[in-house]
Amino acid sequence: MAQQNYSLTELLLLLNKSDYMYDFLTSTPIWLLILYGLFFVFVAFFPLAFIYSMLFSWLHQSGRMKKLLAREQKVAGIVGGDNIHTLSNPINLGEISKCGLVMTNITVSPSWWQLFLGNIKSIFGGQIQSYDKVLAYGRAEVMQRLREQALGEGWSEVINVRVETSMVMNKVKGGQQNKIGTLEFLAYGTGIR
């Protein structure tokens, strides 16, 4: 049997014709490709998303808190102080010409990493600091949204301000509740001008 000598371009053409991935994709049924894709998502995506959550959740949350503080300072500069109060009497107004309900809400949830740390900490008990950050952010954000909404609707102040927190859960099979950790914060008060 004689040995054939190939040039470099001929070798590249032969390699491209027998490309393994091309042969695999053209000869494999579509349902098997979908199955491989789903397997990849469950095996690779979720661990990578968990690692991403672990590495970058604190960066994301600290950035959101900085933006929130900047918004609070901007509204305080426009209004000349804080325009929401838990008092039942207005602070800056002598006579009230109009009043109405001002209400806003937000839903927040801890990252996968914060849930993981919280679940580990709940085994041993004590303060769960990863949840504290989420709660503090949720309360501060809903109060700021109430300030901005009152300003946008033309209210001078909002009195009798209340904040309510509730856990948002959905039922799963068997009647048990899914404790994902999504919280709703609702802030409301009486707007006056």
C-alpha cells in the first residue's frame, strides 16, 4: 500500500470535511440535542449562577444602596427636609386644603448566596445578617418611593405613614408553602397640601 503525501491545504480540507462536531450535529436527532441542552443547563448553569450570586451579590446590593442614598438626598434637597412623617398632625402646613391616600410597594428577595447563608445560620440560631441587609434595603426603598410619589402627585407632606411587610409565598404540591424568601413592603400614608 502506497503512502500518500498531502499538502497543508489538502490536510485542512480533509479535517474540515470530517469535522466531528458537524457530523454530530447533522446525524443526531433534534430531541437528543434538546436533551443534551437541558442537561447542560442543569449541570452547568445553576452552579455557575450560584457562584455568580456568591461573588457579585454584595457588589450589586451596595450599588443599589448608594443610588438609594443619592435619591434620598435629592428629594430632601427639593422638599427642604423629609416630607413623610408618622405624626398625625402636619409639621410645615398651617391649613390643609386637600388630602388623599398615598401608597407604594416593592418586592425584594435575597440572592441565592444570602439564602444559602441564612439557611445555614438558621440551623444554629442567632442573628441572620444576610437577611438583615435585604430587610433594611426593602424598608428604605419603599419609604423613598413614597417620598417620590408624594412629590410627584403634588403633596406637601405625608402624615400617618405606615410600613407593612409580608412574605410572598406560593403553594406547591402537597399543600406546603414554598419559602423562597420574597418579601413585599407596602408603605402608605395620608397626603396633604
